[in-house]
Amino acid sequence: MSVGRARTIALVGIEGAVVEIEADISPQLPAFVLVGLPDAALGEARDRVRSAAGNSGLPLPSRKLTVNLSPAALPKQGSAFDLGIALAALVADGRLPAESVARVVHLGELGLDGRLRPVPGILPAVMAAVRAGWRTVLVPAGSADEARLVPGAEVVGVASLRDAAIWHGAELEPVAVEPLVAPAPVGAEEAAQGDLSEVVGSREAVEAVQVAAAGGHHLLLLGPPGAGKTMLAARLPGLLPPLDVAAALELASIRSLAGLPIGAVLPDRAPFEAPHHTASAAALVGGGSGVIRPGAAARATHGVLFLDEAPEFSPHALDALRQPLEDGVVRLTRAAATAQFPARFQLVLAANPCPCGNDGAPDLSCSCTPMAKRRYLGRLSGPLLDRIDIRLRVPRVTAAQLRGRGEGVSTAEARARVAEARGRAAARLDGTPWRLNAHVPGAWLRSDAGRPAPGAAEPLDRALERGALTMRGYDRALRVAWSIADLDGVDRPGRAQIGRALLLRTGAA
Amino acid sequence: MPDTDRLGPLGERLAERHLLARGYRLLERNWRCPRGEIDLILQDGDETVFVEVKTRSALGYGHPLEAITVAKLARLRRLAVEWCRQRREAGEQVGRIRIDAVAVVAPSDAPARIDHLAGVFR
């Protein structure tokens, strides 16, 4: 009897590696041996595969079946190997043509009745297969739409092991079965994000959100309860330009790994993640010992990560975000493997100025002691705040503002402005590795290309002399000034833009 | 005798005939000692073969080979050692030994199918 071979993909984080499944049948007492570092879920493939094969009309022989997953040292997890294991075993038994099975990548979990179940992570797995040169992939019918999002993949969706065997040339009568689809998680429907024109009051806040969108700046919103901080933050993703194909594929891969549903079209909206303030560090950046799962930071890649009541987060969890803020990726190292997830998100923090929330409001009295106030905002660590370009105080809406309300700028208008501003920045930064003002280094800002209009930096120089601004703060104010200049359509930040940047920088504690 | 009690001896006879047809020489049939019983002991060339026979009338409860467990084979091996010891005490030579399994599926309305696995316990 020959050795049966099939191929599948093992995922570590968002990266995938091609795994060769070898199946051998030896004249020994019936047994099913699975070697090659399987985890618990994969080890149980033994029982799923035997039952599924029997119930598909293709029983495995009463002999010893040895299945090896190669490369043997790579840790493998999950149930997506079932289909490949079953087909390799059937090849070893001489029931299927070896060439047909060996040139296709197989993904899918088997039910005991032989039907194929969708598994999380189909999209990144298919991407890895195509990158490795395996164009044809056999996936569960319920995951076929997701798999087809990958450019260049020839996707075959099959409902059952029997259908897969027939596709490979087994002479069997097809039996129609109801394909299994992934259950939609409850409450996964995305909330409508609302329009920017609905934000009442604070014109500077609306402006600041647009500046943040234009330059990709991280944002801190500080204000009493009910000032509209959450409302503002939720409207930021709507101002961001639609995702390009590469970004959308990356985002969809993360969503697929997280087990979130993906339709037949790639998401083109920037994501918005708002984890609750009890979130652990692992929930924010991802984690897990066996299967390394993406966290909120990865799910918010190319979009907005909003931390409401930021001082209520555990300092440990908040500081876990420092590395992804710097590098744009999360690297999680466990004993078994190192996983890497993209985490190029825009951070929005919202906080009350003090525990009672009334500090700084003109006609309300704050009941907090100075010590309590210090401790409250002190929970946001210096290194974290240092990465935030825009710090804005959002005052409570007054009755006068509500009555005197003019027509605010709508999301569509603001998005057009932001797109234009981003276009200007991209044209200016053409030939450099940076695309957004938030990413340019200080050296560029002080070079000829990045210098503001002559004399315009005077307020900044004065603030630096007074000690009101550090050198790093100086650079950050300049970056924001560039974003304001891009929004205003001027070639270089002038005095007006610098002044407003300085206000957005120091407007809050 | 109920049918099920007849099935075992029937399977053992079928297994014996199958192995003799392949040139094995019968040494013992249903050899007993206080610790248990060996279904068949045969000579295959220079190897002494101890055979566990498992018979079923249908596959509803699984293939008979699946019912031959490692514990059963370990017991068979202990019995084989005991048999060899008795042989040597009687002054005879015993060569290499091997443990085989034979599955017999004997439906009442069709010819029996015999499945022979050589050297199943190492």
C-alpha cells in the first residue's frame, strides 16, 4: 500500500505555513496514530475522521493508520486539518487518485456525519496557500465565499467528505446534503456609526476629529460625562478613507481568525473597536497559550481603537499598547511559537478629568481632592500619553449652543476634506516611507521640506523657551500643524495653523 | 448450544484451515494452562506462531480486529512464554516466536471472510 499525501495550512497568528499530511496504512491491528505536534482539538481529528469516513460511504480499513503532519516540529492547532487527513487516508487505502489529492490544499473540519464545517481563519489560510504557490483550495461550502475573497485562488466549495471524494474522482453517487454554515455570533451586527453633523456643540472638537483623521494622529478626549466624547470617537472611522484591497484583506484575515463573520465582499470601512474598560492585556493585544488569538488592537487595524474611560483600564493593559503604537504590529511570543498581527490602529482615549467628572466645568463644582485628581489621570502612563498628538478638552454642551445650533459639517463633507488633506500629505511625502503626518520623524520636520512658513513657528519657539513644551512636544505640535495646513489647503503651516496645533496639543492637561 | 457459543469454535476451525492452506504446520489447538488459553499454535518456517482468533457474525458491533486489544495480546504473549517454558522442560527447541491475529466474519447466509495479520504485537 502506498503513502497518501494531502496538503493543508497551519496558521500561527496571521501567517500560514503549508503542512504536508502523510497517511500510511500498515498491516497491524486497527489503530489511528496522529503524529506531528497536534493540539487537543487536532488530536481529536482521529475520531472525527473515522466516523465521518464511515458515514460518507468510504470506511477506513480495519488496519493501523498512521498520519504524520510535516514539518513535524511546527505546532499545529485546530480542526481545519480533518479534511486533508481523511483524504490522505483514503488515498493510502487506494480509494482516491493520489495525484489529484496531492496537488490541492484542503481546509475544513468534519462533522461525524461527513459534512464539512467552516473553521475560523479560512481567509489567512487561503492567502498563505496562494502565496506558497498552491492555487487550488478545497474548503467547506460555508466558507467558500470567504475563501474567494483571496485574489488568485481557485476555490472549490464542498459540502461533505463524499463530495470532496467525488471531486477527486471517486466513483460514488452524490448525496445532496444541507451545507453547514458558520453560526453568526449574536450581536455582531455593526452599530450605525451616526453622522458627524449630529454632534452638537464644541466646534473645536469636531475640527479636532477631522485633524486626527487627516493626519492619522492619536487623540485624547477629556471632558465631563455627557460632553459627547463617545459620540465624537464613534464618528472618526466614518471620516477615514475606504480601505484599499491589501488593508481590507489584512483586516478580513484578522476578523476571520477571531471567528467573526465575513461576507462575500471585503470590508472597505475602517473598523471601530471599543473594548470595555475591564479588558485584560490579552484581550487588547491578543494572546492565548495554544492558539494565539488576535485582540482588539489587531481587530482595529486600519481603523480606530477607542478606549472609553481610559483611566479605568488596568495600567498593565494600557501599557501593552505601547509597543503596537510604536511598531504597528503586535508580536506575541509563546513557548510554542511567535505570532504577529498587524495593529496599525488610530488610538482614541476618552477620560473624565477627575473621578467625579466635573473638574474644569465652568458652573459645576468638583468634589475631588487634588490628590484624587492626580491619581486618576496619573493612571495613563507618561509613555502612553507621549504618543498622543492631540489632547482636547470637550466641554459640556450649553443651552445656548443647542439653540444657536447651525448646520454642522456632515460626515460625507468631512470625509471629502480628509481625503483631500491626505492626498496633499501623500503627494508631499512622495518618495519617503511615510504616508501620514503622524508618522514623519522629527528630522524631516526640521528639514527644508518639513519646515513651516518663515516665522510661523514663533509661538512654538516661545513655548519651548518658557518650558511649556518639550522638544518632543514641539515636534508633535508641528505634525498636527501640518495636518491642519493640509485640511486648510495651504502649502506650509502658517501662524494660524501653528497656533491651533498648539491649542490642540496643550488644550488639556 | 446457542449460536454464539458455536461461532467461536467455527471461526477457529476456519482460521486453522486458512493457515494450514498457507503452509503452516499445526502444533496445538486450544492449548490451556491455569492462566488461560491459546486458540492456535502453529509452525511457520522457523517461527512459532501464536494466534488469537476473533469471530463475529456481522459488523454491526465493529470489525473483529477492533476487539483484539493490547491487553489481550499481552496476555497471549505471557501464555506463549509459558508454553515455550514447558516445551524446553520437555527437552525441545523453540525458535523465534510471533503473535498473529485472525479475524473471521462469518455471516449465517454468506461465505466467511478471513483477515490474517502477522506479527501484530511487538
